[in-house]
Amino acid sequence: MNIALRPANRRTFAKLALFSALMFGVGYALVPLYSVFCAVTGLNQIGVDRQPVNLQLDTGRVVNIEFDANVHHLPWKFRPVQTHLGVHPGELMQTEFEIINTRNEAVTGQAIPSYSPPEAAQYFKKISCFCFSKQTLAAGQVQRMPLVFVVDPALPKEMGTITLSYTFFEVEGNAVANSGDGAGKS
């Protein structure tokens, strides 16, 4: 069966084919364009801290860093080993947090950081942080987790205190894995 296209239908078919090819090209280009867009606007940078480059130590001032630790519906005890530190901007610092799993089975959680004042986040550069990955603790396990950071010397002078607060959330999927113990069944 031979179907001949009329000239008007050929033009429509050609336009449709060209439009389809163009849309495929745009869709294909979206991935690298999205990365460029995020880099330019600063969007989608959660959990990604750039390492500081050539920061100068400001020994003329001390910034008070306060640490706060919380859990959200998680059977863990979570606390900072040091509740506060005095740091010079540009100084490489390390502290630790401690978590204890009080459940009789393994639990996985992930910490989400928040800052006060919120604009302090752009000056608080985490080099190494437990919040970058999920943490799995066996039943009764105690774990110390390091946090390595630098406060950028560009921090405004009027910002003398930064509060870094972490909240640990149970990672989705634990409820399914733990449902064999009868919990959650009606």
C-alpha cells in the first residue's frame, strides 16, 4: 500500500519532524544547561560546600560558634562534644558530635544543617561533615563524628556569633526494613 502525501501534508510532516528534532535537542541539552543555571544562580547547592581557597587568618577578631544537636522522631541521643568554640576567621577548625542509637536494631539517619543567622551559611565552609552522607548505627552503637570547617574572613564584622544546628532525621526505608517486628501493623 503506497500512501502519497499531498504537498500541504508534506510541509506539515516536515514541520512536525523538525519540531520533534528540535524538542529532542532541547531536552538533551537541559542537563548541562541545568548545571550551568545552578552554578550561575547558586541554586541546588544543598550539602555542597566549596573548599576555601587562600583564606587569610584574621587574628584581630574572634567569632563565637555555637553548636546545637537535635533528632526528629529518631531513637538516638545526639549532642555536640563542645557546645561552642571561639574561632578566628580563616582558621581551620575541627570539633565532634556524638550519637548513640538507643533502639535494639540498626537505624540509618542523615543530618540536615541550619544556621542562625541564615546569611551566615555563606560564610561557614564545611570541609568535612557527617551531614554529607547517611549514618547507620547498629543497636546501642556510640559514634563520634568530626566536623571540619573554616569561617570565611569575609564574614561581616557585625556577625559575632554563628549558631550551627543539626537535626538528624531517620532515612526513609527504615520503617519498611523494620516492619518485620510487628510495628506499624494493624
